[in-house]
Amino acid sequence: MFYQLLGITAIQMEDRFDVSSTDLSTYLELGSVLSQGKTSPHDALVRRYPDLDCANLTTQLAMFDSHQQRGSRHEGDFV
């Protein structure tokens, strides 16, 4: 019984974290947009989400990046 549970869990984990899965690859691309701060290579993906405005998101990501860089130099300013 224990080994059956482990086997089922392993199969479900493989299915969930399969890189070829469209859902996971979509989340990886969205993560790339956030980490790179650029929407340009992923415009079609961003447009699939009506809550995200591509032009505003680009501006917001640039502002976030500049705030993060400034925060790393002046840590005491944000305490």
C-alpha cells in the first residue's frame, strides 16, 4: 500500500511538473516576463490575459526594476 501511494504520487508529480505541458510552459514564459522586465518577446502571451495591459506592464516592470536596484544600494532608506 505504501509503495502504491509513492508510485501514484510520483506519477502525479511528473504530470504536474512536465515542462512540455502547455500550462507549465505558459507559467514559465510569464515568469520570464517578470524576471526579465520585458514583454516584447512575449507580447502574444501577455495579450491572452485581459488584466494585463502590455504597454502599462512594460512601464510597471521598468519602474519595479529601478526601485529594486535603488533599494539594493540604499537599504536603509526603506527600513
